[in-house]
Amino acid sequence: MWKDLLFGLRMHLKTPAVTLAVVLTLACGIAGNSIAFSLVNTFFLRPLPVERPQGLVRIYTSYDGGQQYFTVSYPDYADIAEMRDVFTGVLADMPVPVSLRTAGSNERLWGSRVSRNYFSVLGVKPALGRSFSTEEDGVVVLSYDLWRQRFHGRAAVLGETAVLNGRPFQVIGVAPEDFHGVNLGVTPELYLPAAIGSDRGARGYFLLGRTARGIGIRQSMAALDLLSRRLQQQFPRSNQGIHFTALPESEGRVHPMARGGVMASRPWWPRWPRCFCCSPAPTWRQSCWCVRRRGGKRSACGWRWARHARALCGSF
């Protein structure tokens, strides 16, 4: 066996260009497949690190003849949250830039304005401290990474004051280490209570609802459609032509408009390897020709099929 391996090594050394081309082609192919699987796993396959993620749906605003899968206003969110026969809980989340003052300097971070039931609907328990309570304001929950990096992982951080956008906020908790929010592409460093608004035209919240037992996506969409029709009659100025729609959490993690663009590019997927690496066909044809020529000489010397197979494995 060692002789066959040494023989294969000698054959590769005789044709270094062919060997290098094959190795680079295989390396590019393996790397591309690994990256593609990692992206697909993150975007579509891996569930959120929350309690019973299969029971979550994403809720959007849609306009007649216009923007589809848009965000929701806070008053509309409040009406949707009252649908207790359909949803056991509905949360609101709006990514916002936040300025954190530390050591005399300001640092720009991404935060989230969330409804006070945010962590309870997701079933996420803080790693330290507690989450928000009803009608609570002027408090903040830190992400695990921010707590470790900026507050040095101190348990005594609870009750301390953090200056955000020039205002003092009391630290009441730290999110779990594996929790990084619910919106793909935005990792909030801290969580703030959402401001209760009354403008139905100010639509900026992402909604995530937990369906009641026995309620599927079709029942949820039917109930949301009835609610949207009722709001159109009650508030024609702000809700005319407005409808609510829902998608399973895994399908809405990547925004449906962006997801459609990715799926529309599928005809180009088979051409990607030729864009990023050379085709190995010519090198494989040359290698096969050399193997056939050497095989004829070895058969004339009395080689059996088993030795042919070992030599072939060693040469590739």
C-alpha cells in the first residue's frame, strides 16, 4: 500500500499544474458549499432560541396595490394584541440607533424599542436580573455581549444607571448569551420599553405573535383580515386600503421581498462555480488519459485488478 501511495505522489509531482488546478477547484467547491449551507442554516433552517418557535408568526401591513409586508403602527399593534382567541401574545419590536455614554465618550449602538411583554411572549428568561413589567419606563435590559464588554460582566450592574441618548436608564437585566433579537441582520445591544403612540400612520414596528393552541396560519390570516376590515371602517383616514397578513416565523425571518429576489436568482445558481473557479473537466480528462496509458503498460507487466485499483486510488 505504501508503494502505491508513493507512486501516486510521484505522479502528482510530475504534473504539478494539473494537481494544483484540481486541488484549488476542490477547495473552492468545498468552501462554497460550506458558506452556502451556513447561510441557509442561519436564514431558513435554524429556529430562534426561544420557547416553542414553531408557534410564532410574523405579522405585516400590506397596502392595496402598493407596498407588501410593511411594518405596523403601535395602535394597530394594540388592536392585534387584543385578539386573545387567536394569539396568546403579540410582541412589537423596532430597531433604533442608541448613543451610550461610557467613560466620558459616546458610543453608537443598535438597540430595540420593544413591547413590555417582549421576553414573556418569546419565553426568554434573562441571564441576570428581570425583564420589563407593565407600565414601566426609564429602564433597560442589556445584551449579554454588551454586559461582558462594556460592564465587565459584573453582577452589580443591576440597579446602575446607563446614560442613553442623554437620558438616564436603570439597568434591570441582562439577556441570555444565545439570544440576539428576532430580526435578521440587526443584533440589538440593549432593549428599551416601546413608547406608546397614538398615530396609526406611524408604522415602524415588527410584530411577532404566538398562536393559540389549535390555531394555524390560515385561521390567523382570516382573523387578521376581519380586523383590518373593521379598522378600515373605524379609521378610514389612516387605515384605508390597509390589510394585515401573517407568515410562519421561519418564512418571514428573511423579509419576504428580499426572499423573493433570492429565489428569483435560482437559474443563475448552477453558473456560480464557473464564475469563482476554473472548470476541472480538462484536467480530469488529461488525468484519465494518463491513467489509461499507464494501465495498459501495467497490464502487460502482469498487474492484477486489485493492484490497479490501489494504484488508481493512490494517484488521485
